[in-house]
Amino acid sequence: MSRLLRTLLLSAILPWLLPAPESMAQDSQAVVLQYHHISSSTPRSTSVTADEFRQHMEFLRDNKFTVLPLPDIIKALKQGTPLPDKTAAITFDDAYISVYTAAFPLLRDLHWPFTVFVPSGLVGSNPKLYTSWAQLREMGEAGATLANHSVTHPYLLERKPDEDQAQWLQRIEHEITDAEQKILQETGQSHRIHAYPYGEYSQQIEQMLARLGYIGMGQQSGPINAASDFEALPRFPFSGVYTPIRTFAPKMLSLAFNVSIVEPTDPVTSSKQPSVVLAFNGNYRFDALACFVNDHPMQVSVVDAAKQQYRVVSLAGNGGRRFRYNCTAPGRNGRYYWFTVPWVNPALPDG
């Protein structure tokens, strides 16, 4: 078990060790769950089994979570409408067939809404792997949100040979707008919510989404609230080693910081140890603020105490294409505040 999750579990068992301030306000927030395959025969790195998925859903049911459509949660947060404590949205990337065969029947029985992020050009291309438009329409008629995951599911940050910046940005814009048009044509739905393939994006792509009037969804962990970046909203990814219920529970009960990234504002980096400055806005336990990368503790230092600005520095190098800085602080009732800073180095290969 990672040091981060050991810390979270210890706090759930012994919350009096790090009491939360009495005046901590309970702001509207939600957790968004992210899945790919619901199967035991697909790659473990992108899969949970049907039994694991059922355990997750039973946890939400037994702990009285309110499961709402993702567009409703986003609208409530943007408009300042209160949400119930323990609000959740369930999402699936890539429109895999196991979502229809394994997840859909259970969610229909629970009468719970969910979102499928659809790569429009892959739908129906392989019936053993992807859903068909008819199956997506069936789920949509039962209350599923069918949202945007591009046309071809590309690495958005990678340029084609001899493609300049303007051509690259135009191609990415077409990946998004053409997918939205196809989903609308086939299902009657258009929500302008785009999930970045592989969770990769840049500041330029965020600005494009904002100009087009879209919400962006990443794959970095953490709950969402009104202070979140609506062009890169976090979700908790579940697959492989991240499926056990003992680690699922503290994530679902996590709390959203009011926090923003001061610098750098772009997640694209060539550094193995980029530093980041975070600005908080709340009555948090800064003496217990802890950040981790790949199970390694990070250095946290004060930049400006009056402005609640802190610099986070990795003491260990990161060799992968994508990596995350996870920061937590103790909150009320043994729950933990959680915020993740995503990074991507597009010069490195995936995997």
C-alpha cells in the first residue's frame, strides 16, 4: 500500500490525532469516478472486474452517496447550487463493450445515472471491443450521458510530421467538434464535456476548450468543487492495483481543497522534477499538508503565508511520460482534503 493511502487510512481509524478546525465550512463538492473496461479478460492496467465494480457500487449505496448525472453536478458547482454531502458521478472512457454488458445492467438496477465518454470514430469498429451506436442510444434512453472523447482517441499533444502549431491546433479542434457533431447526430445528445484521451492536455488545449464552450475532464485524482479548473476537472481513476475497497473508500470520502496553481500554469514539462506553487483559500491544516509523488514524500515550503501560497518540490526524479503530485491535509470526521497536480512530458513514449 502506498504511503499516501496508509496516511489516509490511518486518519480514518484515528481521526482525533489530527483534528480538523471547528470552523471548516462544508462546501458543495463531488467525487467523479473513472473506469475503462469492466472485465477480467482485458488489460489489468485499464480494467476492473465485474465483482470489483459491484463492490465499488455497493460501497456508494451502503454509505448513502447521492449519484447524479455529471452535467447536473457541473452546472450546480458553476452556479453555486448546493449539493448533498457525498455526491458522486460515475464515468467510463472509450465506450468499451463491457460498459454495456457488465456495468449498465447493475447501474440500471440501482437507477443510477452515468456518463460514457465516446470516441466517435471507434464506435462500432470492433463489436468485441467497442459498443455500437444502437447500444449507446439504449444506454442514453435509460439515462446515461453520452459525452465527447474525440474522434480517433489520439495523443492530443503529439504533432504529425511537418505539422505546424496552427495546423496541429486546428486538427485537435476538429477531433473535438467533429466528435460532438457525430454524437449529436447519432444520439441526440450534446453536453460539450470533453474527456482528454490519456488525460493529456496543455494550456493551449484548455484555452481552446474554453473558447469552444466545453468543460474538460482529466485523469488526475481528486474531488471537484466550485474552485476547480473547469477545463481540467479531476476524476479518480480505478483499474488494476487501484481497485481494492480499502483504498477506494478514502478516495470516495475525500474533500476538495479551494486551491489553484499559481505556477507553472501548463502541465506540459520536460523536467523530471518540476516544482509547483499552489495558492489555497481556506482554513486548512497547513502544518499537516503533505504531498507525494510515486509513493515518495515531497518537500513543501511556504512562499507567502498571508496568501496561503506553498511551493511543492519533488525530491525524486520521474521517468514516465505522465506523473502526478498528490497533496492532502486532514479534514473533518477523519476525511482528507485531496488535490492532484498532473504532469506530462510528450517527448517520452507512453508505457
